Amino acid sequence: MFKIGDKVVYPMHGAGVIEAIEEKEVLGDKRSYYIMKMPFGNMKVMIPVDNTEEIGLRQVVGPEDVSKVINILQDTDTSMSANWNRRFRANLEKIKSGSIYEVAEVVRNLTLRDKEKGLSTGERKMLENARQILISELVLAKEEKEDKIRVMLDELFA
């Protein structure tokens, strides 16, 4: 059970802060929801309290895990399928996992592939989504501004 003020990650959506826990009636069903505010975009997400384990809601990583993420991003030894379909599905599964390490791998792999051979429209969109998810968690983990995290990522791949 999370509480107000907790920094959490919602797989496929990114990280945010639980602003409230409210009871709402949706389609005649009364349930408790976490109201999560995303760090940018002024977006709020309602997450059913009783589904958090199933959804994969988890705490934002600590500062010690950030250096591990940066090591993953800097690693140039990657193995990706040459088959676009297999590569896309494997990357999608990594993003769905909710693991910051797996999302970092997707960002690294697709960024490196983009530099070598370019990306399809679908993979470019996936890279942007994965970057956004990664940035949202790093913003909360490092307690930095989004712009500073974006610059840090750009410099890692320069």
C-alpha cells in the first residue's frame, strides 16, 4: 500500500507522485484509487488501489540505482534481433515490465540503432516513449529538472 507523497512508477506511463487516495464510483462500482500526478504534462492518472500489484506499480528507484541505469546507457555491447518484428516485440516487453533497467536498455539499443541504420516510424515512436518513461523516473529519483535529465541523456549518446 502506497501513501500520499510516494514517488511511484506506473509501467508504460512513467513515474509520478501520489497526490491523493480517493474513493470513486466508476460504472456503478465503488473503488479506491491512487491519484498520481506526472512530473510534466500536468497529467493525472487514476490507478485502482486493489490492482497495484497486477499493474506493476512500484517505488521510484533510489540514487544508488541511478548510477546502474547510467552504466546500462553507456554500455555499447548490445544484442538485438535483426528482424524488425522480433526486435519490436522484445523492446515492447521490456517497456511493459516496468523495470527502469529494461527501459534503459530499450533507450540505449534504439538510440544506437538509430545512429547506425536509422529507425522505422514505429521504433522511433517507441524510443520517444521509452525516453519519456526513463526521464520521468530519473527526474524523481535524482530530484532534478526534466531539462537537466534530457541534456544528461543527450550527452551520454553524443
